[in-house]
Amino acid sequence: MENKISELELNEFIKIVTEISGIDLNEKRNILMLKLPNFISKLHFQNFAEFVNKIRLNKQLRQEVLDFVTIGETYFLRELSQLQDIVVYAKSLEKKVGILSAPCSSGEEVYSLALLGAKNCFKDMYILGIDINSNAIEKARMGKYQGRTLQRLSESEKKKFFVEENGVFSINKNEICVCKFDMCNVLEDKFLKLGQFDIVISRNMIIYFDYNSRVKLMEYFYRVLSNKGRLYVGNADIIPETKFFKKVFSGGSSYYEKM
């Protein structure tokens, strides 16, 4: 394929991604102009028209496209104060607590919560992490990490919660609560079949959605949350006004409560 695409072709690609995922890629137009032609060429398509036609018909190709546009960097103990608030609240419920992390990327957020729970003598949690990126879910399931993603962990935390071999740190699942991972699109019906949760965490995803997708997502979060359940979002996430949630401020942080 020719190593460039037109503005019209880019618009069509962005529209398709929004339709299947809710993600608005308009702020990434410049980098897509550079990277998309190579991505298409690696998949051995002769031209852009053939590529977009196959996206609509081929489930595997749609997944490869989603993996391509959702590569994100995360790390352990990100936005630590909020994670600590979540664990304190979960422990206060004095019961088995269900937590949903959406998206979970490569698992660092889920394992961070589990680690903090164990440090607070609270392992009566079930944490489910979901993401639309298949590579991220596979890495989360493996639970093996190295490099910068571990930089905020203390040596004692690494020693207690990981098994290290040749610079690769594997989660010691015997020391934490039950953590599972599943590939799931938050805007599809499968999401509504995941069960009910006391807490939903959705950090740094909603900001990338278009307005209609944000509204739909809030409705879906409402449906999977238990009565009086809490929704925690990232500092940069933009939440549309909704009758389903009220915003509550607690100390220096905030959350949304199901009404």
C-alpha cells in the first residue's frame, strides 16, 4: 500500500473506530497519519478501501484495529491516593466486595488494588479487570512485569507480592485477593452480563469517548453497579450530566454514587 492516506480516508477510519468502541481519535490525527499506513501494509492490504471494508466484516481484524488504537502506558500505584480511598471504602463495607476495573490495561491497576488491600489486612475482594485490547488482557493474565511500570513499588512490596527471576517480577497470587481478567467492550451487551459490582473504577478512558458514548456508558455503569455503588473516574475524565449519579466529595478526592 502507498505510504500515506488522505484526510477523507482518515476521517472514515476514525468514524469506524468510534462506531465500534466509542473512542474519538480526532486528537490523534497527526500520529495516525504517520502510523496507520504502515499498520495497514503489515496486514497485507493493497489499498485503504479493501482495509475498511474488511473491518466491518472480519471480527479478528476489528480486534487488531482496537489493539492498534488502544496501546497505553500505565504503572503500579498510579493515582495512589484514589486507590487508597477505594480500599478504605471497600474494607468499610464489611463484606465480600466486587470491584470492576474498566479499562484495566495490562493489569497494573487491578494488582495495585489487590496489593493495597492485602497491606490493609483486607483480601475479601473480587476484582475483575476488562479491556478491549487483547494483548493487554493477555499480559494482565500472565502477571509478569519489568522496568518502569514497577518504579513506584518499594523493595518490600516487590519482595512480598512478586517472585523475581532475571529482572522479571511475577505476581504472587497467594498473597492477594482473587483477580480475573476478560476482554470486553464496555459499550456492548456482554458488559451488562458481567454481574453486579459494589465499585466501578474507570480512569482515563472516558476522556477519549465522544459525547453520545459517554452518556451510554454512564447508563451501563448504572446497570452493573449495586445499590449505592460507587464509580471512581480519572482526574481528566469528563462526565456528562446524568440523573443516575450524584457527585460526592470526600477529602481531596471525589466519586459518583448510584442514586
